[in-house]
Amino acid sequence: MNRNRRTSAVIALCCTASVWLAGCGDSSTTESDSAASTGSTTEEGSEQATEDDTTFTGTKQITVEEHSINVSCSGAPVDGRPAVFLLHGGGDDLSMFADVQETLGEQDRVCSYDRPGAGGSDQPAEPQTLEDAGAVLTGVIDQLSGEAPVVLVGHSMGGVIAGRYAPDNQERVAGLVLLDATSPTQGADLAAGIPESATGDAVVVRDQTLAVLEGEGPEQLALPDGEVASAGDIPVEVIQHGVQYLAEGMPEYGEALEGAWTQGQEKWLALSGDSNLSTAEEAGHHIYLDQPDLAVESIRDVVSRAAANG
């Protein structure tokens, strides 16, 4: 398991390095494998890209909110079905979704993008807020999908962005899939789970993660705790990991952190009157890599339910 994947899996947020975390993830799919797959798509996609951003396939740069944003799209728009937008976790990039995106693109229009400070997008010039992240997401949707409602799929940090964005943009978001989304109260959960009296590696994880939540990661994106607002009655699928990697990686504090993580997933259910929580029993934090069939099935189900809602 490579360094970025190892870190993201255990602190369930971002990209700070904690060398003691080796072996906490369990997926046989690696980030480098996924990146290589997307790399070949980029070369082909550059030739396929058209002037119409809402139909191009492949990978290219677009300008959003004065940022150069790396985007990738697969599949053609389907009448009556919302396009899917994939939001990667902290410390990851759109290449992580390459295989799932390709599969989803067989039936639907699906796009992903690197946020400022991640992957092939440029670095932010100043600290970023959730409002900034939402403005970039709106710009990406506008250019790649037009005014039609979309389904957002967010993993980890991407789940926070999707979950905070949907209530304020109900005319744009027709459905949500949250794949082990970071808890909406992650800062308080972590501070309570690993107390000031703690020692050793757990302190490193706590302090590094809290620093990232305050905007000290590569994306410079601060993620303050907050209550979950309603996005109406759109279909929402919340999927949590089943492999107890936090308990395995931090025996003294991991069990409590796993409990807090589950409570955080339950809090996301408040997004909608049509929400559901399930567990990917064989998956660690990267559910869409460990159980891609489950992820694809859940996303397609939400797209179909959103299409039925009209």
C-alpha cells in the first residue's frame, strides 16, 4: 500500500504522513494502478474532447473560479437521468475513481475533478472554505453538465463537501451517495476519542488530522464541525466501512473512534427524508476500491430513483 493510500485510510481524511499505519488498509487495488488507468484515458480523451464540455469524454483542464481544474468525464448524457459527479477524498485525486467511473460511464454520464491543491489542478493561493469548495463544484457542474440536476458521490472529505453543498443547492442536487464520508463532527469526535492524556502514535494522528480540519493540508480547505441540514427528500445512500481498521490500527482508542465514526454516518441521514445507511462489510475506508460492485450498484440505484422523481 502506498504512502498516500495508507494515510488516507487511517485518519479517514487527508494526506499527512504517519508511517506507523502500514497494513491498516486491506484493498488489493492501489492508487498507482488507478492513476495508470486514468493516464491512458487522458491521452485518448484529449483527442475525443469536443468544444461542448457537456458531452466530451476524457480528461482536460477547465477554468473555474480563477483555478485551473483537472476534470475527467465518461459516458454520454442520458435523457431523464442526472449526470454523476464524483468527489474524491483528501489526499486522493480523480484517478482513484478511474475504474468506477469507467463502469458507471457504460450507462450514464459521469464526471470527476481534482479540487484546488489536489491531483492535476493548481494550488490554491489562499486558505479555502467550504463555500469556496462549493463555488468550484458549482462551476464544474455548470461547465460539464449545464443546468440539469446531478447526483453527487462523495468519498471521505468529498462526502463532507457534497453533504454541505446539497442543502444550499437543492435545485442542482437530485441525489447523494456518501462513501464513508468524514463525520460532520469529526473534530469533536477525534478530540474526544483521543484525549489530551493520550501518548504515542495516536497523538500524531489526532494532531495531524485536527490540523488538516483547520485547513493546513495541501488543499488548504478548512472543515469545521456543524449540524447536518436538510436537502429535502432526495434519495441519499450513506455507506460506511465494515473492516474495523481504526480499531486494528489504534487498539487503545480505535474501538471508540469506530463507534464515533458510525454515529457520524448516522448524522448524515438527516440530509433527507429518503435516506438509508448500510455497511460495506468487506471494505475499509476506500469502499469504491474494496467493493466497487457495491459502490456502482448504489450509485446507479440513486440515479434511477432521482430520475423517477423527475
